[in-house]
Amino acid sequence: MRINTLFYTLRQGFRNIFRNKWFTLASIATIGACLFLFGLFYAIVVNFQHIVKNAEQGVSVTVFFDAGLEDTRIQEIGEMIARRTEVSNVHFVSADEAWQSFKQDYLGEYADGFTENPLANSANYQIYLSDVSMQSALVTYLESIPGVRRVNRSEITATTLTGVNALVAYVSVGIIAILLAVSIFLISNTIMIGISVRKEEINIMKYIGATDFFVRSPFVIEGMLIGLIGAAIPLGIIYVLYNVVMEYILERFSMLTRLLSFLSVEEIFSVLLPVSLGIGVGIGFLGSISTVRKHLRV
Amino acid sequence: MVIKVGEKRGNRRGERTSASGKGRRRRTASESNEIITLTDVSKAYSTGAPALKDVNLRINKGEFVFIVGDSGSGKSTLIKLLLRELTITSGYINVMGYDLSKIKHRKIPKFRRNIGIVFQDFRLLKDRNVYENVAFAQRIIQKSNKEIKKNVPSILAIVGLAGKYKAKPKQLSGGEQQRVALARALVNEPTVLLADEPTGNLDPKNSWEIMKLLEQINENGTTVLVVTHNREIVNAMQKRVVTLKKGVIVSDEEKGGYIDED
């Protein structure tokens, strides 16, 4: 292709955008609305998963030992536990540490009356899991280890988190798929209407001897530009909105901040930005190519 | 003045022939001087009666031919077949050395670039000015900007629109719009010019001017086919007249006239 022709094609693509203002606006609005919903939903789902993940990491199993068990055996048990794949972190809490923390949390100044550690047999391992759904398997294993007196765990927390996590994953995949399908349908419809209006123009080009490529190129450039703008606008809105909403939530519900930790807008955009732009440009590209093709058989 | 501009075009045509005319000459050599050949051509639409039936037509290079007939006679079908917008149902059709029943889809643009086409409804690109409408045909064949800047004003001068190159189609009269369409058809120096009812939407004065331009183009060597209803023009110009009726050629006369309907 001549440079001359390339520039002409690019120029026509840009001009088409202004030539068909209403069509351009309708397409940008459609793509923008779909990608806004997509972005919004993505931000919510990702944050939700992040919160659940955090909660999961806070779930621990506590292992107590038989009275008078030797320190070497306790250390051995610790190493055995650490080797398990579902375990992310093992923390040893000595009897003194357990007493200190109990005093701090519950007794305060009343603790002064105790001269000896009443929790002498409370040395334990706090075990954090990488995958909460493996909790019951781990507990069974721990209970079988000689020297282990008791295993404490919260069954309800673990099963709830596991269930919620799976539900969020299914629902988010489902909703994102539906949103994408609706977007593609709406956008290709809009493009189709826009191009039908210009059917005559395409016909004239073909009569004069334009190749399919020559006819199609400006439309494709136009479609990709519309997709790009249509993706950029909701991204900008989400970027601003996200920060505002996060600030509001953290300010208004300050007691929740220990429970809820949100992702930063940069973390959200590291995925959302390329995906949205890709979807916008991709839909513009495919939509214009497939709709122009229908009119090229002249 | 017109003749002077015509000479200029003659020179440009000469340049083109020496540069790229070789391939075409080789292709048409086997067809002697014939540029359009239809042998036993029939075209039937899926909906019903045949649009053309056993049409035999030979048109030589440099001829000026009127195709006449009332509506439904198959004139439009014939034009569409010659443009390869439609394919024949049976028979053989060859235009400028291209066997149109066998031509591949991707070769059609190249084939059409040798045909200038003018429609009754002008079919200009409404959002572009006169200059861009004509330049468009040159951009399709990937002419450089330099060549376009040279060729477009020269062809606009020939059709008498040099002063209106900036106007949009809707700012022009019907006659002027048809001149733009004619300029667009001619700027690539086609071998064949097809005009489908070129005067159908024009008053008598403008009709005559367009016909004179077509005659002049023909004198410069382009084969011209004009589909028309205009009895007065056909009778006055004394050219070859092919009359179609219900898809069949009923007469083909040198220096003929418009045959009245019974």
C-alpha cells in the first residue's frame, strides 16, 4: 500500500467519526455503558475476593500438647506441620506468651493477683492455612499426631468462607459473560445500523473499482477509534469514582476498616485498563469488519 | 476551448498506453477488435421470468451504442452483467478480455477500473465536495497526490466545472451533478464508459450537453454505451441502436432510431 493511500485511509477513518456524529455518539455510549458496567462489576468482585482472601488468611487452627511434652517433641511436631502444603504459616506461642496476651485482652489490672502462670499447659501452634477448604483434612491429620492434646478450629468460618468464595467465582464469571455477550450484541447492532446508512457509499466505491480492503479500512479504523473512546470514558469515570467511594466508605465506616481491606485503584487498573481497552478496540474492529463484509458483495 | 482540453486528454491517454497498455492489448488481441462480447447470454432471476434470453451482442472498440427499450426490457440487467454486479445464468460474456463468468471476486475491482460508470441518480458521495468526488476514483487506483492534483482539475475543466470544485453535490443542479459523475467516470481514463439513463433526471438543455460530452469522449477513443429512454436524443444522434424487448434483442441497427412501441 502506498504511504499516500495509508494516510488517506487514516484520514477518512477519523473524518467518518465526525461525519456521522449521531452514529458515533450512539456507538460510544453503547460501548461506554457496557464497559462501565463491566468495570464496576469487576472492581466489586475483585475487592470482594480480596476481602474473602484476607479473611481466609486470618482463620487459624490451634494445636495444644499433652502436659509435660518435651520441647524437642514440640519442635518436631512444628516441623511436621510446616511441611504440609495447605499450611501457609506456623506460629509457636509459648505458655508465657499465651498468658501475657490473655492478661492484656481480658484481665487488665486484675491480673496482678496471679503469681504463677495459670496457663502453664497452654503452649500452642497457631497454624494459618493457604486454602481454608483443606481445614478438616488438616485437623484430622493433627489429631493423629502423638503428643497432641487438643485441636481448636472454627468449622463454621472455614466452610462459610469456602462456600462464599466458590459462589463469588461462579457468579462473577456468569455476570461478566452475560455483560460481554450483551455488549457485543448491542455494539454490533449499532455498528450495523451505522453502516447500513452508508451502504450506498460502499456501493459507489465498489462500482468505481475499490478493493474490499480499500472500502473496509476507513470503517475499521473508525470502529477501533470508537471502541477506544468508548472504553476510555468509563475507565476515567471508574478511576475517579473508585477513589471517591473508597474514601467515603473508609471515613464513614471506620470501624470496618480492620475487617475490610480494599485494593488500591492502581491494582484494579493493572487488569481493568488493558482488558477494557482490548475489549473496546476488539469489538470495534470485529464489529466493523463483519458488518462491512455483508455489503461488500457488489 | 473544448477541443483544446480534449487534446490535453489525448496526450495523457498516450502516456498511459505506453506505460501499462501492454497487458490489455495482449488480452484483447484474441478477440480482434471486440471489446464486449455476449454469446447466447441468458439471465434468470430466482423469482421468475428470464430477464435476458439468448442475447448475442458484439461491440467493437471505439463504438458509440445506444441500448433502448421500455422498463422491464432487460436494459438494467444488461448493465449489471457488464459490470459484473450480476453473473449470467448461461452463455458467454467477455468484457475487455475478462471472462466475466469465471472472474474471481478479488479481480473484480481491477476489472471495474477500466470501466467508467454514470447513473441516472448520479450517485455522488454527498458529504464530499466536487474535487474529492472525482479525486476519489484516482485514490482507489492509488494515484499519487501530485498526479491527482494534475488530473482532477483537468477533467473538471473538460466537463465545465472548473470553477465549482469546492461545491458539495447538493449545491449543484442535476446537470452539474451529472457532470461530476461523468468526470469521476472519466478521470481514470476508462476503456469503456457505461451510462445508465444519464439524462433521465435532466432537462432537455442539460441532457444535450451531457450527450455532447459523451460524444466527445467517444471521439477520443473510449467505447461508450448509453442506456436511455430519450427518444429525441437517440433519433437525432444517428448512432448504433440496440433495442431490447422482454429480455430479447429485437433490433440492432447502425445509425438507427428509437423504435416506437406497438
